[in-house]
Amino acid sequence: MIRRLLSAAVLLLGLSACGFHLRDALSLPPDLGPVRVTAGDPYSPLRQSLERALGHAGATVAPTDDERALTTLAIRSEHWASTPLSLDQFGRAQEYTLRYAVVFAMSDGNGDVLVPQQSVELSREYVSVPSDSTGSDTERELLARELQREMTASILRRIDAATREVREAATGAARP
């Protein structure tokens, strides 16, 4: 019992000594207003995921058909690619790289840019044995869902980072 307590204390001390700290919670500007998420595909799983995540972060999510001047997170492009990494002795692909790239930008209701257009690319490697493809499709689907979750988190972190400077400038200007 004492040994476990001592090991936990050493682990916590080691983590704090190396500079490790948990990431701050996502915070959006208070004057952001309702946010509309647009994408080329109205049924895009990424669009739906971003709407849910923005709602959890405290933003009011507006329907895509709302005509008011709103803050808009525009998903300009979304691209999937799967490329072979290695071949077997018969020239069949055995390993693949699954790539997911998204280009997005965010502007406020006046058309001013909050987050400039930028791209995010994520990738994962997976093995697909040509002679036994039973689980290969399922593994690819699981990786695709994982990449989509990571893409949502990455986009929200970039929004947070881009708007943090504005929030800090506003709070710094308000202080005497």
C-alpha cells in the first residue's frame, strides 16, 4: 500500500517537473453569437460533429439555412485518400496510409475573418492482408471515425487559439 502511494507521488512529481499540464478547456469568445457550420455536403459527418462539439463548448448553433448574418465556420473542402505503403511478393498492397484533409475558415457576421483559411491533415497507417480481408474494412472504418473525431478536436483547438489572442487583448484593454 505504501509502495503504491509512494510510486504515485513520484509519478505526479515527475509529471509536474517535466512541465506536463492538462490542456485548458475550450473557450469561445463571449460575443461570438450563434454559429452556423457550412459544408459542401449537407450530410457531412464532420459538419454534424462540429455542430455538436460547438454546442458542448457553449456556442449556440444555428441551422445552416438561417439567412441572418451569423458567425460562420465554413468547411471549404474535405478530402479522404488511401495510398499503399508496402507491397507483398505478388505486388498486392499490404499496408495503407489513410489520409484526411480539411480546409476551413471562420468569419463573423460582418464578414470579418476570425480564423483565416487553413488546412489540417491527419493520417494513420493500417495493415490489410490481401489473402484475409475479413477485418480490413472494419479497421478502415474505425480509423476513419477516429480521424473524424480528431479532426473535430483539431479544428476547435485552432479556433480557440486564433480567438484567444482577441480575448486576451480585450481583457487586457479592459484592465486599468
